[in-house]
Amino acid sequence: MANRSRRTAASVASVASALAVLGALVSCGTESGTADASPRPTALTGRTSGDSPRGTAPSGAAASPSDAVPAATGSTDRSGTRCHTSELSAAVGRVDPGAGQRNFPVVLTNASSRTCTLHGHPGAAFVDASGEQLGPDPKRSPGDAVTVTLAPGESAWAGLRYASPGVSGARTATPAALLVTPPDEREPLKVPWRAGPVPVSGNASTVFLTVLEPGDGP
């Protein structure tokens, strides 16, 4: 009995000693902070780990085509190349009579140092010496408008036509000038008018204007 008691006491003492050592190790690790194996968060960078802002690659990696920022493309709007009034000169060509009609080419020439474009019908109006308009605005003749590209010095023309007043019997007036406004512009060019009376009211007094096309006349 005495031997068994001694063995039991020794076993209890061993277990107690082992527990004491384990407790000391746990306490030491907790106090020093070395026993905590959980990962710590890094500072925020505005993107998740492994991602990169569009257009740049993560460190050590090449940018893929999907990461590249697309280059800006130029506009195809005609307003960027349109000829402005200040870049043009205007003239009225020689009359082309025929079948009771009077026909004139209204010519716009690129007087600038750049290439520009015209598209559609110009505007036109007959005026007297004081600048008052004579008769209504010309009507636009139907036609397929094309974009005319003018290098410096090149021209485009539109046809101005009306019935000869001597044939139509329309009331007439003699203009001092023809105002010609390029397409999509507000300021006109003033061209002296030297072709005599034009119809301003009454029967067959309508003046017609065609779309612009390349060249300086038919």
C-alpha cells in the first residue's frame, strides 16, 4: 500500500509539473505577441491586392491589351473642316442664256492657306445700294448634296437661275449686289451685280439655286 501511494503521488507531481511548464509557455507567448499567427491587414491603396489602375500593370508584370487605355480618335464632324466666310471669296460667272432662262454660276473659292469643305446649298439675296433685299430668297433646287473639298485656290459653284423677265413679264429691279452666304455660315460675301434687272415679284419671278459642286461653272 505504501509503495502504491508513493507511485500515485509521484504521478500527480509529474502531471502538475508538466502543466506548470505548459502554462508558463502559453503565458510567455501571449505577452510577447509571437504566438499570434493571424495575418495583419496592410494599409489601403485604393484597390484590392493584385489589381492595378486601368492602363498600368502590377509590379513585375507586363500590361495586357485589355488594360491599355484606348487612344482618342478624331471627330468626323464636318464642322471641323468647314470653310468659313472669312476664308472664301465669291464671284458671279458669265451668264448662260437659254430657252427663256438666265443662268449664272455663283462661285466660292478657298482663299485661305488650309484645305476646307463645303456641303449643300449656299444662301443668296439680291440687295440694292442701301443694302435692302430685293425680292424673296431664292428657292433651293432639289439635288443630292456632296461634300466638296477645296484645297487653297480651288473653287465650288452653285447655279443661280430665273426666267428672263422679258419673257415672264415679272416685275423687276436692278440689284447693286448679290449677297452669297456659304453653307452653315451666317456672314455673307458681297458680290457686285452687273447683269441687269432681276425678277422680284409677279408671275414666274422665282429665283432658284442649286447645290454646290466642284469647279467654277458648268
